[in-house]
Amino acid sequence: MKLMCKASIFHYLWLLWVLTPGLQASTNVDISINAEVEVGVYQYGAGGDELLLWLPSESGLLPQEKAVARSLAAAGYPVWMADVLTAWFLPALPSSIDALPPTDLATLVEKVRKLSGKRITLVAAGRGALLSLRVARAWQQRYGATARLGGVILISPKLFVETPEPGLPGEFMPVVRQTNLPIFIIQPANSPWRWKLDRMLPALEAAGSDVYARVLSGVRDRFYYRPDATAAEDSMALALAPLIQQAVGLLASFNNKPRQVIKLTQQGQAEVRTGKKERLLRSYAGDPQPPQLQLDRFDGGKVDLRDFSGKVVLVNFWASWCPPCVHEMPSMQQLADHFASKPFEILAVNMAENEKTVRAFLREKVSVRFPILMDVDGQALKRWRVFAFPTSYVIDKQGKIRLALFGAIDWMQADVLQKIGKLIDE
């Protein structure tokens, strides 16, 4: 596995011109899959030997992605964007990604390849990453003996069955370990999923894939279409097209490598479990023995979780870029005040941000008095198997994890006060 860790901004002013609406406009064609289905395809650009076939995420095909397509086309990288959700009369929802038939979309890939006369590289984001892996695998099974895909480019890929309950390891979709392709992952750093790359890359490599990952510092998932995008995210959005160009060039170095197609098992058709889980402080399902937690305090000194024997401790993992974290922190301080006379403590573990960022956050967004711990390298987050922000664990006076949840809640709810109070009174 190869991990590269800095993205650059190329030709900033030139990209501003390219991204102006109306330039590099698309043409639209309908490609027949069978007697009942035609897929509308937006075509950007025509030159070059490589073609990018962009598949939708759970959010559909976005205007911001079409802007990236225009930029790529201007640089000589044609992009065809397939509106497959509309073709199958599906809404832009996570569950719709599972409803799309990979074998029919493999037919689409082959028809695009023959119509264009170019080598195809698939591009997809979010849960669309799973769709692209399934489609690529189905295409390999049917057509791979005579031609090869250029590879797959995945932006902020979501490759797990679901976000697991706190403390559980999480399960990859079976196709992840049954893929043999050149793969380039674009992963924002300000994301819990960034810390799963050390599991994701070996899982993708298990069947022979050559996998590269580029971690984008200072940006969150969905950085190129967030309504609350920061200046850094706006700049990185402009750099996305040049980054995809680099990925195409890198993946091309593996185009002549023979690839065995792994036999697809019935398990490989498993569906992503979607839908909102109710945010409740629940009984903990993992190993009750908490992982090591020895970290520096933001305001000086060190903290060791083992020193809190005899107290109930709420361990909360958070980040300044996480809106739900910001939302719940005032109620956490109210919780600390509520149990101020009791054997109770809150330890808020910040994920891999620097002192300057945390100081500005505490000065400008929230004011709390409980200890802030600095997980500067993300190792605590990995040990505690944090998949989502915020994630919280409640540890009893004997040092065992008893309650947990991922996501933000109001910590002053009667049910929460009752559960924590019961542990304090034990």
C-alpha cells in the first residue's frame, strides 16, 4: 500500500475560469441497456485516450461534480456522467445505491467503452464507491478477458456495511475483499474515516488491487459541495480536478497488469444497512475493558484514565470541524455542573488537531471547564474504534465501559441523567 499525504492547488486562477458556468458545456446522449432501460449520459470533452465515467453517490450527480467534469474536459480528460438513478426511477438516497443492478451497469461501461473508443476509469464518491466496485467487478467478469479498465477513483468512500455501535470493529462490504483493480482513494483528513485507511487499504489489496490513497489536509468529507464550506475547502474543491488528473496518470501505470477476477459469492451481494439510528445512550456491546487512554491535557499536564477509579467517567471523542460536537458540548458542561458534587468526570478527547485550533474553538464557539485531551496522532481514536463524531463512552466506578453512543445528544435529557445517576449510585 502507498499513502501520500499532501494535496496541492494547481493553476488557481485558470480553474476559476474553467469552472465558470457555461464553459465546456456537456452534450447529452441516451445509451440503451436493454429493451426497458435507457441511461442518460452527460458528455464533457472528447479528446485523449482516457475517459472518466462518473457514477452517482447517494446524493445523485451534483452540480459541483459537473463543474469538476468541465474542468477535466478543458484539461483534455473527457468525462461522461451517467444518470443511472433516474434511469431506474430511484431517488437520491443511500438505499438506492443497493437497488442498482451491477450487471446492467457493466453493460453500460462496455457500451461507453465501445462508443468512445477509450479506456474507462470509474469515478464515484461516498456510497457510490461501493457501486463502482460492484460494477467494475461485474464488467471484469463479463468483458475483462479482452480489455481492461483504467481503474477506479473513490472520493471519501463509504465501504462499510454500516456505522457500527461504539467499540465494535465494523464490517466491510464483501466486494471490498473481492476486488482486483487499480484504485486511487481521495480521503479528507477531517473525517473519522481517515483513521480507517489502515484497515481499508489492506482489505482492498486482499484480492490483488493496487491501492493508493491521498489524504487531503484541512478539509472534511463532502468538502467540494458543503453549504458550510470553509475557505480551505473551497480551495480544495478547485484542486479536485487536477488531483483526479494525477490519479488517472498514476493508475495508468498498472493498465497492463493481468488481473484475475475473484469469483463472486452470494455473500458478495450483501446490502448496505442504511437508515437513521435513534441516538440513545445504550448498554455497551463491546469489551468492557477500556483501551489505554493516556494523553496530554490541552491546558497542561497529563491524564491517565486509570487514575479515575471510583468515579463515573464520560469519555467523549470530538473535533472542532464537527457541527454535532459543537451542538452537544454546552449540554455536556451542564451535565458536569449537574453532577459537580458527585464522583463524576468528563474527558473530551480532541481528534488530531493542533493547540491553536483548539484554543480558537474554545474561545469562539464553546466554553467548557472539563478537561480537553489532545489525541495528536489519532492513536487513541483507533484504539477506541471510533467511527463517527462525536462518539461517547460512559465508564463505571470499577473502570468498565457500561454505556456508549455515536452521534450528538442533549446530555441533560431525563433518561441520560437517570442512567448516569444510577452508575454514580452503585
